[in-house]
Amino acid sequence: MTNSDMNLPSVPTRLLTTPEELAELCQHIAAEGCFAFDTEFIGENSYRPVLCLVQVATRQRVELLDPFALKNLAPLWQLLADPAVEKICHAGDQDLAIAYQASGLTPANVFDAQIGAGMIGLGYPLAYWRVVEVFGSVSLEKAHTYSAWDRRPLSRDQFAYAVDDVRYLPSVHAGLSAKLVELGHAGWMRDACAALCREASTPFDPRMVYARLKGANQLEPAQLAILREVAALREQLAFEHNMTARQMLRDEVLLDLASRGPRRESELLAIRGMPREEVVTYGHEILAAIECGRRIPPDQRPVLAPPPDDDLETRRLAETLYAAAQTICLGRSLSPALVTSQAEVAAFARLVTHGEPLAGHPLMNGWQREALGQPLADFVAGKVKLAVSLDGRAMRTQFGT
């Protein structure tokens, strides 16, 4: 398929910069009832990403919006939250999160082409240029992902790259949608994208940051209580200074603070990697956070489970079930990585081995239950057998009793 065969939308020659132009574009989008979008942002040096560019495409036209000139993108954010208008994106989790942070509105009726590619078995996660290559036979440039998008004017190459990021999405959407309907996966697609919207609009909880730090699960509950407090303090200070949390204090410093529990500023200075200027400015607050964590009663201290040390039977079952899970997914033209992970299947096997209920496992909820969870539960219970065949180059799985 060539570019002309795809009926590509027209492309702009300049950035959209005025409220009047934005209002007219939003009227056009609302009338179309569907549009593609993407964003370019810089997040390396600020607490929240700096939105530098928004790309929008309908079947008729592409527009590049300049947030620095427009200031207020509320009309566009309202369309992103409008369930009557379908939005097309690719790997849109960060784009949706930025929209939520800017507007407080939960995105709705989103079609993520990366999820769609996984839903028809193309692979997951699949790069945008790969999806375009499949549905448009077009080779796209792969540069400029980390460009200085805050500079004006944009270079010619930046401009072309930004246009291409959304120009092909309406055609990709049409191709993916047809295949999803053919496979009977359209309902799963809607549910997966709705979950993506919910995750993107879940308010950030700074008091849960500690649980994501590498090495935190090696600490005792008393140390974790301290880590939770100092990690939350770091988030607050980083927010106030509009810098990344790791620029304020490195993760390794937080773990050392939790492990040692210093009581004096001189002991803070003994922590490897602790900036002296932070101790001078915030030493009192850091010590107060440590003391707050230290005073948490034992029955209220957080606990993070260490990596499980499974017995041989559980490990063998986990390997078996992971092979079965991949077989079920591939036999249904689903990319296994979209549906589950090896760690998730290992947790499933752990429940089976110990005779615990499966109901709370992620695979037994949402669209994943129908796609994989229930077939896998029936398989491990001996209720069904898997029959595998090759149809051309595609695997097919049949379930028998």
C-alpha cells in the first residue's frame, strides 16, 4: 500500500498557535467524532513533564499545537474526556497521564494502537513504526524521540517527525479495528483501553513511592516505615522545586537513611551520596521524617514480601503453566506479553500449589479472565485439554474435555 492508497490527511506548514485556531480545530474534531493524538514532552529536568507539542490528526487533516503559545488547551482536553469522541493513540499511557494532570479530566473512549497490535498477535509492545509498516507498507524515521521539543522554531526534521507520529494513525485504526472484529477481540480491546484510561488518571500517591524502590523489599518493617516517610518527603521537596525526585536525593541515599536511621545532622553527612547542601537546608526535615517513621507502631509498619523461594513442585508447575499460557494466547492470536507475564503466571501457580482461591489473581479479573485466566484455570484443574495446530503460519488452539 502506498501513501496515496491510504488516503492520508493533509499536513500543516506551521504550528497552530491561537485560541481561535484551536476552537475551529475542536469543532472539526467533534464533527468527525474521531481523532488521533500524540504529545512531545521533556521530563528529564522537572517534577512533571513539560508539554512541548500536541499532534492531532483526523481523516482530513493534521495539526501541530504549540502549548507555549496557546497556554490553555482545555477545549482539547475536554474532547479527550468526551466518551462520544473516539481517540486514537499509540503507547498512550504517558500522553493520557499528561492530559489528566493538565485538566483533571479522565480520558474516555481511547483506542491504543499498541494494545491493538497485541490484541491481534502482532507483538507487544510493538513500536509505532512497526505498526505503520504492517498496515501501510511505509518506512518511518525513528529519530527525534529525544529531541529538544521546547525549542522554537522546530527544525524541518522535527516538524516532519511530529506530523508522521499521528498522520498514519487513522488508517492504522481502520486496519486494526477490522482485524479485531474478525477475531472477536473488539470487546477485550475496549476493556483494555478503558483500564489504560483509569490507570492514567489514578492520582499519584507519594506515600507509595517507597514500595517501588529497588532493594526496598530487603528491608525490615521498621526500616520500611522510615523509608516511606523520607521517600514521601523527597517527593514533596522535588515538587516544590520542580525537579525530579532523583535530582533531589538518589534512591540509594533513601535506602541508606532507612537502614541506618540517623538521628543527627552529622550522621546525615556520613551517608554516602548525601549532598551537603541538602543537609544544611533540609536536614531538620529529613531527621523529622526519620523520627516519624521510627515512631510508627509495629502493627502499622509496612511490609514488602521478599522474592519468593518456591519449592521444586511450584517452580515446575509455573514453567508448565507459562508454556500453557503462551500456547493459549498464541492460539487465540493474542500476544502473550499483553495478557500476562512470567512472574504473574508464577504467582498463579503458587496459589494452585497451596490450594488457595484464584479469584483475587489479576488473570481472573477483567478481560484477561476470558482471554486466558479461565482457560488456564480449567487446564490446571484437568477440565480441558489443549490441542495445538498450525494454520499456515498461525498457531491455533482448541479446547477439549
